[in-house]
Amino acid sequence: MGFLERIFGKKKEEKFEEKKMSLKEVEDFLSGKLKKDFEPLKESVKKEYENLQAAAIVMQDQLKILEHSPYSGENDTMLIRKAVGSRKSFVNKMKSLAQQMQKPMGDDMNSILSFQKEVASIIDETDKKTVTEYAFLKELFEKEAEKVIESFRQISNIGNELENMLKKFTESNAGLLKAQEIVSELIRLNEEMEEKNLGKLEKDMKELEEKRKTAEDDLKKLTGSDEWKTFLGMERTREELKEKLQNKKSEFVQCIAKVEKPLKKHQWSAENKILNHYSQGSFESVLSEDPRGEVFLSAIKEIRTKIAEGKMDLKDSGKFAAVIEEMVDSDTMHKILEEYSSISEDLIGREEKIELQEIPKRKSELESEANKLRREAEEIKTEIKRYEERRKRMQADKGQKLKELENLLADIEGKKILLETN
């Protein structure tokens, strides 16, 4: 123990009183304190509001006079047009201002503060937007326009008086107002951070996953069914028939290629349209106009005769003669065309049956549903992730605001406030 302590005794430690409060209690405390501090001001504010309404009524009367005032003694057409046009715009803007001044103000502090801000804003905006119009307007309607401007100045002065009055209040209660603002922010953060928000997302996610699994199970069951296997068999047969048709077209081209030179020579002399289709390899035209290959058979028979009689000048005529002989004996072209037509008819019938099948439509619907549910589930996953990241940021923001609020409350109350918040 020190010398002074032995003489005067040990100095007592100064304790800073502590108090526990919930956010709701703080909100009520601040509202009550601000309401109490604002109460003496309400009568003065009400009086200024009444003055504002009275000035607005005077302005409306002055605007009616301006709106219907005639003009005389001016021959400048351009000036008249500009002045009259400016009058209409000027009157409309001032009318809007007067109407805003007569809006209900409300009786509580927040409504009054909000009303004052709106008044200040529209007065400033109207002032800026009517300067040019007034400059043209006063050339023809100086007396009437000046009366309106006098009313505007009166409204502006009342607005300034109201602003100064409330400014003193907000400055002297800055700590309380800031604390109230922070409480509102904390309440909002608590609402956004509630677990039920995340819980709803997770519930939606679970429901989507269950629906997706059902759709995928149904799809798996469908693709494993005998009906689906039968359908796949029908599709395979269709593809096989398409391939056979293509092969028959290739046989047609190869057949023509073997006798192309003599056929073209014969075609020039015969001037036969159908033979022209053969020479050009126009399979569909041949199939339509010579389905049994009779014109082709007749032509190669004539070519065979000409070669035998030496009436067709051909290199390797012997080779062509042998090829033609084989074609005539086996009736090659007729077989190609007949088999193609038969396969084509079979294919058309099978395609009609495939078109009547419902199972591919059911499969497509199940696939679309499963994909849709999968996309929706991914979107919710992303939303959950974003929410959790946002929640972390909000938690940090909440911590800072709580600390700031506790400091403000300590200054206001002179004691340490321990905030009880979720």
C-alpha cells in the first residue's frame, strides 16, 4: 500500500453501470425519447404547415389570374408564341408545387421530417425549372407573373423556416436519430438472416430432388421396358431399310455407269425423255416414269443390235456388248427398281407405325421434366450458396452496427448497454 493510500485510504474503482436491453426495448426507448423531445416543437411545426397551406391557396388564385390574362400592345409573333407557351408550362409546374404543399403532413416525427424533405426538394426543383419560362412570361404578363413569384417566395421562405426549425432538432438529437437508424438496420438484418429463410430454400431443394428422382426412376423404368425395346427394334429396322434404299440407288448409278457411253449415243438418236433421265442419273424421275425399267431394257436391246451390226462406233464395243447381254438376261434394271419400290413401301408402312407410338413422346417428356428439375435444383443450390455468403457479410455488418449502437447508447444513457440480439 502506498503512502497516500495509508493516509487517505484506497481509492474506490469507478464502475460503469451496465444495463441489458433487447433491440425492441431499444427501439421503444429511442422512439419514446425522440417523441418526448419533439413534442414541444409540434405546435410550431403545425403553425408553419398552416402558413404553407395558406400560401399555396394564394398561389393557386394568382395562377388562375395569370392563366386567363389577355395580352395587348405587342406585335412580335415570335415573342407572343414563346410567352404563351411558357405561361402554360409555368402555370402547370407552379400548380403542381401548390398541390404538394397541401398534402397531409402527418402528426408523428418521422412523417413531419419526411414531409419537410419533400417540400424542400420540390421548391428547389420548381425554382430551377421555371427560370427560363419566367424570363419569356414577364414580357407579356409581368404584373400577373410577379404576383405568382411573390407567392412562390413566400412558400420558399416558409419552407426554409420549417427546415431550420427541424434542422435544430435533428442536430441536437443526432445521436438518438443515428441510433434509431441503426436499430432499424439491425432489425432488417435479423429478418434477412433468420434461419427460416435458409430452411425454406433447403425445403424447396429437397422437394425438387425428390421430384427429379421420381422422374429419373420413371425414365429408367420406361427405357428398360419391353415396349421401349420393341420401339428401338422398329427404329433399327427403319434405319436398315433406309440403308437398303441407299444401296439400291448406288446399284442404279453403277448400272448406268457401265453403259453410259453407248446409252448417251443412243439417246441422241432416239430423243427419248425417259432415257435422258437415265443418262442424268435422275433416279426419282426414272422411278416415276419407267418403274419397271422397260424403256431402259428396250434401249439396251437396241444398243446391243447396233453394236452387233456395227452401226454404233464404240471403243471396246465387245466389252459393252457383254455387259449389255448380262443386263438383258438378268433384267438388272427391272430388279433394282422393283426392289427399291418394295423396300420403299415397307419403309413407309413402318414409319407410319413408328409415328403412332406414344412411348418416345413419354420418354421425351420425362427427360424434359428431369432436366427442368435438375436446373431448378442447381439454381436453388446457387441461391443457397449466395445466401450463406451474404449471411456471413450481414453477420459482420451486424457486429459493426451493434458496436456502434452500444457506443451511441452509452453516450445517451451514461451507462453501458448490453444488447440482447439473435
